[in-house]
Amino acid sequence: MKKLGMASFAGCLFVVLAAQGGDDAAQKKEKAALQGVWKITVFETPKGKDSNLEGATLEFAKDGQNIVFTKGGEAKKGKFKLNPAGKPKEIDISPSDENKTFEGIYQIKKDTLRICLSTDSGDGRPSEFAIKDGKKYVLITLEKTK
């Protein structure tokens, strides 16, 4: 009986570790795909398009944790976390100078990145790439720079 119990435990442990390894592989793949500089082409808010942010950039660092937003020569640093297993894939962005985390979702298609973020923690994480009535979401479309 004890041998069967230990074998079952070992089997479960293997499954859990293998699943985590898959998560690590997915994390590495997504972080590698994001790495580099992305230029904002469209920035939408509940009030409409905001052309003031077009041309600003987001740079995802090689370390897979740090992000830099640059506009007009001014840079703001922050951290990001991914959950590629989410449906849709999830991203959290935390600016270094704010005690706040913006919850969002993201999608990468070739050289285009779409991010939908909640700017108000009370609104919760978006579930689709859309601006919703009564929600403080922003929808950002970016293109990878060469």
C-alpha cells in the first residue's frame, strides 16, 4: 500500500513539475516575442483616440521584467508580468513611480502588439480588446520597430 501511495505522489509531482516547465517555456517564448521596442500607432480611451501618445514607445527589456515608456525624450520605467496561459493572455504593468498595477490582456500577431489595460483597479482586468461603457480601459496598438 505504501509503495502505491508513494508512486502516486511521485507521479503527481512529476505532472506538476512538467506543467510548470511548460509554463516556464511559454513565459520565455512570450517574453522573447515582446522583447524590443514597440511604437504606439493607436491609443484609444473611453473618450476616443488620443493622438498625443502616437509615436511614443514601449521597450520590453531582455530580462523579461522591465519596461520603459518613452515619449518626447522623457522615459518612465516600470515592471511587467505575463500570464500566457490566460485566455486571453494577461499582462500586468507596474510603473516604478506609482504604487499601482494596471491589469490587462495582450495579443501578438507578427509585428503588431495589442494591449487592453484597465486604468482603474475597480474595473478589473479586461476580457476582450474593446473599450467598454463605464469602464476605464485603454486599447493600445503598437508596431515593432526594426
